[in-house]
Amino acid sequence: MTLSDLKQHEFENDIQRFMQIREQVHEEIKKISTYTATLDQTNKRLIAHFDVFKKLSEETQEHMKVVIKEAAREMARESAQQFSQLIKDSITRRLLELDESIQNAQSVLNETMGDKYKKLVLFCFIGVVFSGLIGLGGGYFYAKQNTYALPESFIRTYARGLSAPPIIEKQHAEKQTRKK
């Protein structure tokens, strides 16, 4: 094989290879037309279903609005219940603390008032006793200082006056017997 034969042989191989490539390209081009037809049909179906998709999208939007509103209402209701329970517990706890404080204040006030009344009664009793002692002592000293001393003759006359009624009755009875 000479160089020209070798080149000839390579040239023929290259031509065969190009021919095979050309046939493959033609086959691929034929496939492209079927794929293009399939793609065209798919596009037509997609366009035909576009109105359905649009309607589904609008319905979904409306449905989502309703679902979101319901979820918001439910969350608000649940939050309100939980907050009301928390507030109720807090108020109950504070009311119990206030009630306990009021009871403590009431017991302190009762003790204070009891002590106050005990002191008042004690001081009144002491005042009455002292007033009585002062009254009796003052009366005794007043009576002692302001007692008039009577002469003895007056006292004897007074004593005779006390014994005089029986004597007078006796004399009167004697006079009556004489008159008869």
C-alpha cells in the first residue's frame, strides 16, 4: 500500500463515516418533527386546560381565604380561652392574697380593739375606785371638819326628849284617871 492508496482508503472511510453521521442526523431530524408534534399537542392541551387551572387557582384563593379566616377565628378563640384562663387564675390568686391580707388585718384589728376595750374598762374601773375612795375620804374629812360641836346641856336635853314620850304618856294617863 502506497501512500496514495492509504489516503484513498482513509478518504473512503471518512466519506462512509460522514454518510453515517448524515443518516443519523436525518433520523434525529425526523424524530424532532415527531417530538415537535408531540410538544405542539401538549402545548395545545396545556392551553386548553389553562382556563381550568385559572379557575382552580381562583377557587383555591377563595378557599384559602375562608380557611385562613376560620383558622384566625379558631386561633383567636383559643387564645381568648387561654388568656381568660390565665387572667382568671391570676385574679383568683390575687383575690386569695387579698383575702388572706384582709383576714390578717381583721385579726390584728380585733386584737387591737379587744386590748383597747380592756384598757378602757380597766381605766374606768380604776377611775370609779379612785373616785369612790376620794369621795369617801373627802366626805369623811369634810364631815370631820364641818361637824358642829353641841353643848352638853343640849345633848342631855335631847336625850331626855327621846325618853320623854313614855313619861308624857304616863302623866297623861294619870291625868285621865284623875279626871274620871
